[in-house]
Amino acid sequence: MQPQKKPKSVARKRLFRWKNPGRVIDRNGRPVTTTGKVWELQDPTDNIDLNWDTLLVAPDTKDAIRCFLAYIIEKYAPRTAHQVFKQLKYCFARLPSFCTTFEISYEQIEAAVAASRVERKDWHFHYIRRWYQWCEEQGIPGFTGDIASRLSQLRLKANSHGVKVISQDIQDGPLSHDEHFLVREAVKQEKGKLDDRVIIMLHLETGARPIQLVQLEERDLILNSAPSNHSFYSLNVPRAKKRNVGEPAKKRRRISKELANAIQELIAQNHAKYGDQGRQMPILCVRRLKDKKLTRELSARFKFHMKVVGLGQRVRAYSRLSGVVSPRTGKHLKLHSLRLRYTYFTRLAEQGAATQYLAELADHSNDRSIVIYCGSTSNVVDRLNAALGKDRHYSATISRFLGRVTDIQGRDTGEVIYGSTPTLKNLGGIGVCGANSLCDLYPPLSCYVCPKFQAWIDGPHEQLLQELETFVTDLIGKSSNPSDRIPHQLADVIASLRELLTRIRQIKRGKKSKQTQLA
């Protein structure tokens, strides 16, 4: 019987040392220096780096992670490399300290996963599993096939997606109709700085991610001419998460004339501050150039582009600066880019947009993740009940009639707006338009939510309200689509009409009381 060999001590094992090449070329063809303690990633939208002093692991483990990150940098986007680095730090902070990779055991990883599972954070360990398996495939010393195999069978939950949307979270879920209305009104009334308003409008009209918006440049604003001589504006929005090499591909998105005008005004403001830098100058510029620290290769091209973190700060601060208070919480409305993106797609789903169309707008490869918006939409009957006054909170909290009430006498009949109903009845004059320019809305229904409208106190508003209520109720009864867009579009008009009638009754009671006192 031959004597058993004694296992080698850790001191006698060959520890891994990565042959650092000094630099690697990222997916976009830009060099990343790998010799120092800090690797500066080539991201034009933010200051992103990997600080290796913050990763407290054994030397051979750190070299294995460096080797893996070099691979990630070459294959994926800079932000992905930063995310992998951050998640590996999270995992190792929850593992016992090791003197070498050889000491890492499956049982210790499993115990850390079990502890994280209590907080529903076990999904973080997807990253350490992927790292370990990759290192084992490369034959790096200290990584065993047994542990890699057992890790592949370890059940880990995926990062939760759509919870805030489906639950209609009051703080982070989609904005309610009232909250969305208040944000739109704040922008219309030009509350806040111009660049802040443009950021909010871009979110409301495109639902794009922050990384897409900060890459918008002057050349992306296009004035299009249709064969009918009708012109409209569009934006070429850079795509994200598509793993493309080089400059990002772009998708054309139509925008409103109001947003286009605001962007042009902002471009002029940027030129006054920084000078005309050409068509590649960003639409959203950083406010303080010293806050933008880029690598030498990116500095000349992207030094004026706003940072992603800066855009996020503007969105979060907008409700406080513009005085928007949430009717649901009684506090300043909590805003962030993801919440506005949730709102954009939830509202489209409520209006009956197809999942394929939503996936195209969201720039998703398929509609698997977009169905959460369709599943979270409220029933149109509930929405209509609120508009009809059955929900007192809905009708009492938000002022939807923004115009004013006037008498008929002394008005120029050329400005009269007539009360044509959806059933083609003409009820006579309902008021006059106070705008000094050609109206691009759709009178008469749109007039009730327009601040320029001057409603006649004796106009046929009651009859028009009854016609609208009957029309919408019949429409819902005949429609096979529970998210038909027309009832949603008329809900605010109905609510505004009801508020106008309440105001008229108050005015008439005040006049009658005054006449009684005089008598």
C-alpha cells in the first residue's frame, strides 16, 4: 500500500499573477490604461473609473478580477464594466476574507447567498458566479471545476423588474394622472430654468433613458417636410443597450413644436455661453466645465455634454424648484428619470398601444419586458368615474379649468367658439378665445382645458357636459378594447366642464346674494 501524498500548503501553490498588458482596447476602439491603481474608462457621458484600492481581496484574487474586467472592457460597454466591478465588490464584502483564491469554497458562497436571500438581494451573486466560471474556463490557478459546476446549479433570483410599475408605487411608480397633469402645467407655465424644462419635456415626450438624452446633439434636431407641405420636427435619439461598436445608432422620434422651440432656444443659450462649437455640440450642456473630467481621447469631442448624474440631479430637483406638490402625498412630487419613463409607457398602454409598438419606442429587442406596462394599466371605467365626479379626490384636488368666466355682452362675435358635440349637435356659443395667435388645438372640447379660454357664464355648458357623458358611456359600451384612448382623452375635458359649472354656480349665487343685500 502506497502512502498518501500530503496536500500542498497554500504557500507552495502557484498563485495567479496576471500578465498586465498595460492597456486594453475597449469595444469602441478606445484605449484603457491598466497599469495604475485606477482604470479610467472611456465613457463620454460620465466620469467612470475602476478604483482597485476599494476592492479588498487577496492579491491573486484581485489579479483574477483584473483579468476578467479586461475581458469585459474589450467586449462590453464601459458602463457594463463599471457595473460588474461594483457588483463583485458587493459580493466579496459579504464573503469571509481569504488569503488566496484557493481558500474560496462553495459553502462560503452559498452561506453568503442565503444571508442575502433574506433581503431579496441574492441576485447580486450572479456576478461572482459568472466571474468564477470564466476564470475556471481560462485555467486560472485556484479555480476548480467542482465549485464552478455547483455554482451553476445554485438557484439565484433575477433582479426584480417592473415591481414599481405593477404595484403603482406611490413614490417610485408611474405618475398618477393628476401628478402628470401638474408636471405638464409647470412646464407650460415656464416654471424652472430653460434647460431643466427641456429635460422634463424630453422625458415626457420620448420616454428615453438619461444616457440617450445626454448624447443628443444639435444635428439630431430635424425639421421634416411632408408631401402635403406640412412640416414637423423630429429628434434622432441615440440607441442604448444595443452592443453596437463605435458611434451609437439612432432612431427618429417625432416631437412637438413646443419642445422643438424650447430646444432651439436652449441651443441659442448654449452658444451665448460657450460659443458655436458646430453641429456636434450637445443640446444638453454641462453647467460647469470643471465638473466634467474626461480622458484625453474624449475631452475635445465630449467636454460640453451633460453628465448622466447631472441630468438625474436636474430631474430630481425640478418639482421642488417649480413647486409641484403631489396630491397623493401632500409633499413635493418625487421625480426621477426612471419614473418618467414608467409614466410615458404606462400612459401609452392605457391608451391601447400595442406591445410591439411600445417595445419599438422603448428600444427593446422584444416585448417580454414591456408587457408589465399593459398589465399595470387601470380600467378605463374607473378613470371615467373619476372624471364624472364620482371620485371627489380627483375633482377637488386638481384645478383643470384654467380659463376664466365672462359675460356675453361686449364681445366680438368673430372670436366666438361654438359648442359642437361629438354627435354633431351645435349648441351655440360657449365662449371666446383669448389667444392672440392661431390656435393649434381642436375647439371646442380642447378649449375647456386651455388657459386662454373665456367661458360665457350663460353658455350651454350643462348641455355639452351631458352630451359628452352620454357619448363616452356609449363608446365604452361598444368598444371591445378596455383601454380605448378616446375616453381617456375626454376625461380631463369632462372634469374641466364640471369644475366650470361649479364655478358658474358660485358666481351666480354671489350675484344673487349681492342683489338681495341691495334690495
